[in-house]
Amino acid sequence: MSLNRVISLESWDYRPSSFRHRERPNLDHGDNASAEEREENDSFSNARTRLAQVRPADSQNSVRRKLSFNPAAGPPWTHATVDDDGDDDDDNDDDQDEECQRSLLSISDDDSALMPNDTGSDGSDTLAAFEIPRWKRIAQVTVAVLNCLLSAGVIFGYAALKPILVEEGVYRNRCSKEELDRGESLCYNQDLRLNFMFTLSAVATNISALPVGSILDTFGPRFSGSIGSILIALGSLCLALASLLPFDTYVAGFFLLALGGPFVFISAFQLSNTFPTHSGLILAILTGAFDSSSAIFLLFRILHGGFFTLRNLFLMYLIVPAVILASQILLMPSTSYKTAGELIQQKEDVIAENATDGPPEGSLSRMKARRSNSVWGVLHMASALQQIRSPYFILMTSFAILQMLRINYFIASIGLQYESLLSSPQLANHLNHLFDLFLPLAGIVAIPFTGLILDRASTVTAVATLVCFSTLVGILGCIPHSLLAAYANVTLFTLYRPFCYASISDYAAKVFGFQTFGKVYGLMICLAGLGNFLQLPLDILTMKLFRRDPIPVNILLTIVVFVAGGILVLFVWWRGRERMGIVDVVVENGELGGVHSVRHAPSRKRRSRREIGRSVDLGEDDSDGGPSERDRLLTASHREDGNGSACVYLV
């Protein structure tokens, strides 16, 4: 589980939701302007009067809108992120005016009008980075990275902890008399129980993404981080005292460790906005810390022996949740940071938009960059319910379920797999040690190339790379009696794991957007976590049906993952190609595709959104009656600037 490469969204121009799809009326209605358009424009005169009263004197200074970065932030499940078209909803004008007035109350009359005082869902003021001293922001990011490094994903170091559990006789009572007489160090039922402990914890880590995001959005990062520290402390106590208690607390302790990690990890995401120009780097470092936290159990394995028993190691580990709780109370912000941005650049952009008849250079470069990623924003304006019913969600979720099942199955069974593949317990033990070392290091090593691929390549290229990478790892895991293939498999797998998690979250951010990110991505990871329960049947198949031969199960997983990934790649490529054709038509239309000023051309015929939609015949509605992707591409393109100029932006 990982939430990587998510950049906060910000908008430079403040436009109340009731004005998003309304065209600014011409000062002089031309003779050829329809009566219907004039009536529609006049219906919002009262709202425009209110807007004018609170605007700063300098009309070129637009108000910047800060959007919450909290993963669960956004509209309800059935509400779109952008108001639906309301051309014929005159009965709702009063409600829209009231909504506009409420939105405008957050704008102050002094210079801070450039930054509205947004409030979180709990009513507390949101936090802008420039309000906090630089040294404190650096300290917050540093401490957050250390907290994630020490606690966020420790359960994924299970491969290093398992030999300690076996050595101390955990679940040894589940072995049969025959197995004990043969002197087997790890018996069948014992191995199943230990693997179930990890499987349940991996599921908990994934499915907790959805509730953790909701708690974070409701109560703030400090509360969420504190909850995580308490859960980690309880888990450590359960594991430390398990041998003294008359009932089994190993599963409960490992489960609590898994549940506490996401609370600490996800609550740290908003700190990427402490330095907005480096938010991507901060997120990559946080994710690298999450992946590297598996080294904690590797350290346990190195220290284990003598005084450092399993009980004493986990009692010493209680220092970590205590430090996390203290840092949350004394240092971390109680509310999430919002993207501050650069206000000077904002002003220059607004002046450039209002002063030129064509799109400024920056807009053109952004258009080209966005056009290169053909599925960027494809469902940004859809509701969360529409998004989870789309093929984009269904196909990626299916792929994510299979990927996480395969990843966690390999982590739990690497020792047994290579004991069979290499026919040597010594070599298998050596590879297990190597894997324990590489797994945390790869979380850091993979940061540069992961960021390079996700930032520079299109979504379809990134997903295709992921599928090819996955297939190669699967093939290497099916080659018996080859030490070279084993080394290559372990090395590539440890690099592939963080890239896989980052690619899934990056796909969700680009396709579904940020306002529904917590709901949609959280549900995706939740379902993927439930898929980890299939590890137990796979263990039974390997141990019983195939007599400890992992090759049949590895072949099955490789084929299924390749088919699911191939379908996803083909779908994204096809829809991206189709959407690029739509964008080309929109750009060539003349009124769309750039920023056009009509301030000095009052006699130019104004075309309504319906006429523009008819002039570019782009078609069908969604099956649920909502606006289709193509309709949203056109209707969401209209915007208004602060000086009465009609501006059209390429989506």
C-alpha cells in the first residue's frame, strides 16, 4: 500500500460554483444575439452585483482558491466535482446566489484577499505554508519522514521476522507428532498460521486506506497521527507479552501494527504542501520511507539473541509510538497544509490572460503538456459514484488486486519457494537474507526512476511499463535451478514493488482527480486488500496439491496478471487515442482550445454552450443519464475572467 506521486491541485481564479458554467453577458447585446441568451444572462445580474461588491479594486488580481489535499476531501459520492449544467434551472437561481454569497464571505478586505481563509470540514481554519516559519516546516517534514521510516510499513518486513518467530517456537504447538519426530523446523500448520498472520495484516493495511482518509478529513492530521501511535503501541505490547498470556495475541498484535501504520503515513501526506515547489519530491521521500520501514524487522533479526529476545525487542520498540505521539502534540499541525503557490506568478498569469487576445505562452505549454498525457483529467468532473462504475476504475482495481496478491504472496513465501526452486535450504536462506536487505533499500533506490517515469511518461506508457516489469518478474520466478535467475528475481522484485504502488496511486490521481481521490483510491486499495485473503488457498495449493512446488502457482499468477494488465493498457490506449481526437477537434473549433478575449468585440456573435456542443458533434451520454466524458470536455471549458472577458480554457 502506498500513496505516491500525488500533487496538490490549486486554481488561480476564484469563481463561485454557481458561475462555473455561465457565460459573461456582453455589455452591449448585439442585434443577432438571441432573446434566450439575453434572458439567461440577465438572470444573474443580482449575483454579479454581490460579486462586484467584494472584489478587490484591482480587477486584474484574481482570488486564488486553495483545495484541500486531504485524501478523503471532496464532494459526496453522488456529487460531481463541478456543478452540473443548469441552463434550464432558473428555479434554483436564488439558491445559487446564496451559495455564491456564502463562498464570498471567506474573502477578506485587505491584502489577504488573495488567499481565502478556507475552513476544513471540522470548521477550523486551513493552514498556508507561508504562515509557518521555514525552520518549523523543515522540522515537520523531517520528523514525518522519520516517523514513517520507523512505523508506516514495518509489517512488510515479515520475511525477516518470520525466522525469529520460528526460532522462538511461535505456533509450534500446531505441529503434528510425526513432524516433530522428523525434526522439521517449520511444520505445515505452523507455516499456515504464521502466513495467515501476515496475510491478515497486509489486508488491514490496504483496507484501512478508506476509513483513515475519512478520519483525516474529519478530525485533521494531528488526531489521525495520534490514533496511529496508540495502535502501534498496543500492537507492540501484544507481541511483547504474547508468550506470557494464556491466549493468542500474535495475530492481534501484528494486526494492530498494520492498522497503525497508515494512520501515521497518510496523515503525513499533507506536509508535501509545506514546500509547494517540492511537493512531488516530499511525497516520493515519504513513500520511500514507507517502503524502507520494513528494515525495522531486519534490525530485529540482526540483534536477536541473548538479551534481545522477541519480548525485549518489542518492549524497546514502544519508544517509537511514544515519539510519534509527542511529535504530533508538540510539532505537527492540527490542520492540513494547503498549497500556497507563488502569488507573484499568479498575478502575472492573470494579467497576461486579461491583456492578450490569444493564449499566453505558459498556457500553450501547459496545453501541450496536458495533450501529451491523453487521459489526464478524463473523469475529474465526474462524481465518485460515476468514477467507480467506469471501466477505468474496474480494470485498474482488478489489476491492483492481482498485483498486491502476488507481491504479498511472494513476501510471505520466498523462503519456501527458493528452497524448492534451488533444492538447497542454504541457498534459500541466503536469498532470504538478501531479500530482507534489498526490500528496504529499494524503497529509496527506486525514487529517482519512479519519479522520472511517472512525471515524464504518459499514463499508458507508465502502465505498460508496469505490466512488462511484472511479467518479467513472474517469468524469473518460474525458472528452477538457476541462481542467476534467483538473484535477478529478488533484485527486480524489490525495485518493482515501490514502482507498482506508485503507479497505481499516480493513475488514480491523473484519471480520477484530487477531489474524490480519498474515496476512489481508498476503495481501490480496500478491495485490493481483501484480495489478499486468496493467499491462503494459494499456500494450500502449493503445499498440498503441488507438493511444495511453487512453479504452477507462479505461472498462474503471471498469466492472470499479464492478461489483466494487457486489457488495462489496451483500454487506456484506445480511450486516450479517442480523447486526443476530441481535443484536436476542440482546438480547431476556434472558440475552444485557448484563451480568447472578447472584451473589445461586443458585436461578435456570442454562442451558447449548446450551440458550441452542436457545432462539434461529440455525442453520447453516459448510461446513468449524467454528462458524458465528451460533453464534460466541452461544457467545462467555459470560464469567466474578472474583467468581463469571456475566457475559454482547454480541459
